[in-house]
Amino acid sequence: MIGALMKPLPLTIAIGGAGMGTGEIENLGQGALDMVLTVKTQMEMRSLVQAMRIDYIFSKKLPRQRELQKYARDKIDSQGTDPALDGWGTPWQITKIAGDSFLLSCGPDKSCNTEDDIEQIIVNAKGRFQKVDWD
């Protein structure tokens, strides 16, 4: 899928960049690359979360943060890239918020707990695979 997204990229940049300066074209290129890396990260995140959920069903445990890189490398085939890292080369994080466990990518800025983070629920406080705000 990522390959399919990359094919029209040069044409898109050429058409969109016709009236732009060098800096604007570089920004457009970086924005397109970040979009592709976001899609890649989300796809790999889904695979990793799915593996964690299957293991959770049987063991009621999630990997610890210190085990996460090895766990990802053992469980995920990311077609040539390191499955222990998100699209920007940053290690995955497991975080808990109000008893809910999330897999977190620090996003394009490579800093966690910022606006561009990407997260997906692994398991909520009630042992379900969705975030529930029914109060």
C-alpha cells in the first residue's frame, strides 16, 4: 500500500510545486513523506496491537516497556524495516491512562506527549479492546 502511495508523489510535488519557491517545495516534500510515514506507522501499529491483544487473551498480560522492542521484533514482519521502531525511527511506547493501555508512536517530531503523537488502545481498564467513555 505504501508503494502505491509513493508512485504519484513526484507528479503531485511537480504539479503542486510549479509556483513555489525551493523552501516551499521542500516543505511539501516533507509533508508528503510524513503522510506516508504516518500511514506506515498506523499499519504497523495495528499489527503490533493485534499481536498484543491475542497474547493478552491467553495470558492477561502485556509486554513491559523494556520488553517491547524484542516483542515487536519477534511478532511483526515489517517487510525490511525494524518493527521495534515507528516510521520515524523512534521506539514504540506503552502508556497507561486511567487504567487503559495504549501503544504510542511519538510521531514526526520524535517527542512523546506532543500534539503529533499517534496512539491506539490495546486494552481498556475493563479488559476490552476499545476505549469506553460511558459514564
